Amino acid sequence: MLKSKASSNATDQRNVTRLRVLEKIRATGTISRIDIATALETSPATITSATADLLSAGLIAEIESETPSKSARRGRPRVQLKLNGASHLIAGVKVARQQVSVILVDFEGTEITSYTHPLDQARMAPDAFAKKIRAVLDQACASANRSLADLSGVCIGIAGLIDANRNFVHWSSSLTERNVDLSPLLSEVLPCPAFIENDANLVAKAEQLFGLGKGLKNFLVVTIEHGIGLGIVLDGKLYRGERGCGAEFGHLKVQLDGALCQCGQRGCLEAYVGEYALIREATIASEATDPRTLDDIVAAAKAGDARSISVLARAGQMFGMGVSNLINLFDPECIILSGARGRFDYLHSDEVMARVQNGVVSVDAPLPEIKVNHWGDSMWAKGAAAYGIEQVSILKVRELAAHAN
Ligand SMILES: [Zn+2]
């Protein structure tokens, strides 16, 4: 039977309220109904109804507060609400060039286990990719004495141009094909919903929830690993672009007809700054036949090798120019440079920061702060888990609405 527009609007509104309540409980840890109503500027009756739905779905739990809040009457403990961590098991997955990292979390975001699996191929055919995800998740769950059937949702972060709304990969350095709809492939191998997201967006999410972006409204996260990624948070929300193709900082053109990029175009920032680009440049100049790693280049530069020094210096100049362009475009509160410790020091040296300063259109106001966050490999997977929790919350609240109608 077709629902009337008015009734479907009312359902949508109820879902929005339920999600806002859930978000509030997540942000505070424990909170009473009346404090939620005050914080959300909503009537206590609406909050009581929303929390009743969330309680019946098992997403939240009641606890008796031993120390009643100031507004409570003396001697009467107020019932507090918290998330029900045990209600859902969620996996965050990051697919990198040489490994897949998995983190399993409960609905409260508490880590259950983390697991890393080496990859022998950086690029996979789409069906092989889906099977690999399944195999690694099986192993990760087994390592925590859980099974794949226990998962309520999986979020997978990969590099590339991703339309997260429909799990569609326009292009990724992890896949051998372009224009891949991963939904049917993943639902074939996984018993739970799967969500694909650009990996830099997941780092921005992690920075916003647990990292240096906490409490900031407008900030950018530049991720540095094999390639260069960007996550944009505007007005507290992740900005993805219309087709999921935005924020491609690594493919900002910095040179007319320049070096070949792994995206197939020429002159991209990544073709000068990305790990593969540096290895390519240093290998061309080197007498050695063995492929070199970024660590070798950094070590050689530290030992005084002129070629390695010049490769890293040029990368720094290009990167500084790119970051100053970001500031000119977005005027953020803060830019967070995120990558593995010690591996990208040449990208935030004093010379690079001076180049950033020189490239920013000058006004009589201080530059946005540039912070460096050395997260380990788990950063990506943690961001994926955070996004997974958000998506599972949306699905569960929607199911609630479907059952109620
Ligand atoms: Zn490119």
C-alpha cells in the first residue's frame, strides 16, 4: 500500500530525531532524557518516544545514575542512557597497497580486535577483491573468537574516486577495472551490509571523532601514503562532492604536460609527491637494478646523496604549493597532515612551510594552523569503523521505522 506523503514525512522526521538522539548519547557517553531534550531543543515527550524506540531496538540501555545531575531533585537518582555496545559488531577495513587492515569494534566504538593481512598484489580484479575482503574478515573474526555472521556491517576504505552513496568505484588504485559497482560483488560474499568509502574521507572522520579535528567545524585532512588524499570537513560535515569525485588533492594539476600519474593523466601533484613517484624518479637516476623503497630514498638523502636530496626537495616544493592552494580555496581553521611517523618528514619541513606561507594570498590575519598527526596503520581502519557505526545506526533506525509502519 502506498504511504501518503504526509505520513512518510512524519516517519522521516521521527528517524531524524532518533538519529540525533543516538548521536547525542554517543557524544556524551551517558546522558538523561531531559538533558537530551534540552541539548536538542526538543520536547521531553518527543525524546521519551524516540528513546523508547531505541531501547526496544536494543541500541541503547538504561543505567541508574549514582550521582544525579545538578538539575535532578536531591535523593532521586536519574536514569541515564548509554549506547548498548554489545548490540552490534562492526568491522572497519582499510585496503592499502601491501596489506589489508581490519579493526572490529562494538556499537560503542570499543576495539574488540585488530588484524593485518599482507597483500601480494596491489591491484585486484573486482571479484578477487571482494573474495579477499571476505577471507581477511573471516580471519579477523576468528582471531577474536567471533564469526562473520556476528557482523552487523562492514565499512571498507580504499583509495580513489568513490561514490559512497551507492558503493560505486569510478576508479581506484586497488582495482584493475574502472566503473565498478561493488555492491553485488560484496553482497555475494558477505552476510551483512557493506559500505565503501574513500580512505581519506575515513581519516577525516577519524580525526573529527577521535583526533585533532575534534570540536572543529572547518578543517582539511591531507593523507600521505602511497598517494596523496584529502578529506574536507565543512560546517562539521564531510564534503564528498556531487559524484563522489571531489577532494582529489593528489590529482590537482601542478605542471602542464608533466609527469605521468597513476590515474592516467599528466602533471598531477601525486606524480611528484606520491611514494610511487619518488621511487620512480630515484630509480631512473639510480645505477641500482633493484627497486628502491621510500625509506631507502629518505636514508640516502640523510646520508648526503645529492640525487635523493633533490628528489625529496622537489616533492616538498610541489607539496607546499599544493597546500597553499588549499588554504587559498578553503580558508580552513586547520589543516591536518596525516601519515606514518618518520616517512614524510620532508613534506612538513621548515622549507615546505615557508613555501606554503609564500603561496597563500596575504592578509593581515594569521595562517590556518598546520598540524601533523602521526597515526599508525590503524588510523584508516578506525575511521572505517567509525563510518561503519554511523551507517549501521542509520540502517537500524530505518528498520525500526519499517517495523512500526
Ligand atoms: Zn592523477
